[in-house]
Amino acid sequence: MIETLWPYLAIMLVAAGLFPSLEKRYRWRFFSVLPPIVLTYLFVTALAVGGLWSPTGEVQSAQRVLTSHLLPTLLFLLMVTCDLRAILKVGPRVLLVYACAMGSILFAIVVVYALFRGVLPQDGWKMLAALSATWTGGSANLVAVKQSIGLSDNLLPPVLLADALCYSLWVLALLSSGPFVTRFNRWSRADARPYPELKSPTTEPADAGGILLWLGLALIVGLGAARVATSLPVSMMLTTTSWTVLIATLAGLIIARTPLARIPGPGPLASALLAMLVAVLASQSNFQGMATAPLFVLVGFLTLLIHIGLLALAARAFRFDLQLCGISSLSGIGGVASAPVLAATYTPVLVPIAVLLCMLGFVLGTGIGLFMANVLSAMAP
């Protein structure tokens, strides 16, 4: 049984790198159903419940330090890869479809919580706030909101399970929607205007110097954000952690507009840190919260169904086509791992647009999750 820092840290690093490496090496279809990030969480959870390490003071201290430092570091790196000017170039029609997709998800979450708040756990509003973050942004936004609002580690597995199952069925449905594009577009009276041409972002391979440079810079920004956050006013929603992640996010967006952002490295480093952070969070898990999993999966599916219905109505009202509706929805619920793939099945022109919409979700996801936490907490029984 592991009771000290370094063996624990070694296991976390191996677990964080295992499934991404397997996906890149073998390209198994299995990973399209359960992404590596989910498998990492489930694998480390199994190791934790199996008693591979003991929650000694040294291990628990390592978990707290890693979580508090990795989160702002990760968000800073993710924002550095975003180009807001390129996102705005996709045009108002694309952004309107995206706004309708995201708005319908958030409205559906509010409706479903109003229906199930009496049977969900006391912190059910925190679970749905975390779900709103990952369905508008991604796993990093979910982690940021989880830490900011204090969602218990025991209640995180049902959220991840609902996310994985709903995402898997929705992506399969959208990938199979090709034969119905013409029929749907005729029903929605979609305009036949061309999509804006955008070049897919290209990045040079990162070298050791670039990785070390970005890691050091990101840690400095994360530590600085934490220091500044301690001097800012706090409330139930805007905690010190909330301020830290928001400051780190803003710093990343600013750096993204500077020549420094041209140095390769932040993208792959952010992916590695996300896997590591998820592994550390999973290492604190147990099965105490899994009793709510079936109910929360039902909540997730009802949310998805309401989202689909509302987005279809918006398509009819604003004459959206199925292609934009599909990638806008999947850019939030699936993220950059699946939205570009769906776009490629429609037309190559949509691939960079899908990537940019996913990046926009990364930018907005944490703020949306915190906003939803405020709304849902006011509705809590």
C-alpha cells in the first residue's frame, strides 16, 4: 500500500498517460464511446477503491497541492491556444446557431432540475452546474467549476457517467444523420448560403524547450492568480478559487494575442495536465456517491432530449441547417475530440469552424458553469 508522495505521484503520471497513449497508438473504436479522459478517471477510481494507496497526511497534502496548482495552470494553457478574432470571423449565422445550442442546453438543465430537485441529493444543483460546464466547454471547465463550488468528489462519478453515456449516444446519432440532411434542411427551410472559409490552425511540433518554457510560465501565472485572488472580495459563488481560475483564464486570453503564443507547446502540455488533474481527482474517490448514478443518468438523458427538441425548434424558426446545428451541439457536449469529426462527415469547410466553436466553449465554459451554479442554487429546496 502506498503511503508516501513519490510512489503516489508515479502512479498518477502512469495512469494519466496510459489511455491517451493507447488511443494514439491503436486508434481503437472503443475510444469513441469512452474517451481516454473518462477511462483515466474510472481506472484511477478503481485503484483508489481497491486500496492501492492510503489517505495518509502526505498523500492528502499532495492531492490538495496538485489540484490547487494544476487547475489555474491548465486553464491558462488552454486559453493561450484560443484565437477570439478567428472565432468572430465565422460570421453571425454560425454564432447564432451556437448561441441557440448552448442556450437550449442551459434551459434544459434548469427545467430538469426543477423537476428532479426533490429527489436529487442536497448538492444536486452542484452536479448539474458541473454538467453545464462540461456540456458548454469541456472536462477542464467541469473541474474548474467543481473546485470553485465545492462539489464533493463522491458526487463526481455520476456526473461523468451521465456525460459519457449521453455523449456516446448523441455522437452516434449525429454521425448517422448524413442521409437526413436534405430532409431536415427542407423542413427547417435552411438558407443555402456558403460557409465562411477558414484555414485550419496548424502548430509546429513542440520541443523540450517550449514545453519547459510554457510549464514554468503557466505555473507562474497560476501562482500569481492565486495570490491576487486572496485580496479580492468573495461570496458564496465567487470564492477565492473562482477568482483564481477566472484570472488565469483572462491571462491566457491576453497572452494568446501576443507573439509569445506562437511558441509551440501549450496545446499538448494542456492535454497532459488535464489527464494528470483528472487522475488526481479520481484518486480521492470512493463509491459512496454512486447510489445516485442511475437517477442522474436519467436526468442527463432528459436534459439531452429537451436540448434536441429546442434546437430543432430554433432551426425551424431561424432556418438553420442540420450541419451547423449538429456541430454546434456537439462542440459543447462532445468537444474538440468529436465535433471536427462530425463536421468532416458533412463538408471539410466546417472542420475549422467546429474547432473554433470548441475553443469558444473552453473560453465560456467556466463562467457559464459558475453562472448556472448561482441560478440552480437559488432553486434548491
